[in-house]
Amino acid sequence: MIPLAFANEGSLVQIVEVRAGQGLTRKLAELGLTQGSTLRIVKSLSPGPVVVEVVNDNGYTDAWRVMLGFGITMKIFVENRG
């Protein structure tokens, strides 16, 4: 389990845990970033913003990308999915 900030560009990861307050956790959930969500790392500019795509259960990318700042990505813990 590693922070999203350190995930490799191009990899598929799954959110294991979000270690944030209620406000940030709620905002991430509104973006579809909840425990169990699968993400593809589009761009990782460590230490900087990370661009992710939300991937559905069929392996297809959903219709949105999200850019997250370094501080937020340090609070989202993920595991490689393959």
C-alpha cells in the first residue's frame, strides 16, 4: 500500500484507504474516488499534481479525468491492480 502520489504513470491502481477528514473524503466521493475504485495514472508529476482516470469494472475508462494536488494524493492509499 502506497500513497497515490508515488504510483507509477500508466499503472492501474485500486483505492484501499482514504486518510482524510470528512470534508475531503466527501469531495473525493463526489468525484467517484472511493475505497475500491480503480484508477489509471495518466500523468504523475511527483512531487506535484497527479492526473487519474476512473476505470469501471469492465476495464474501460469512464468519461472523466481528475487532477489532484500532491497533498491530496498523499492521503489516498492504493495498491497496484495489474
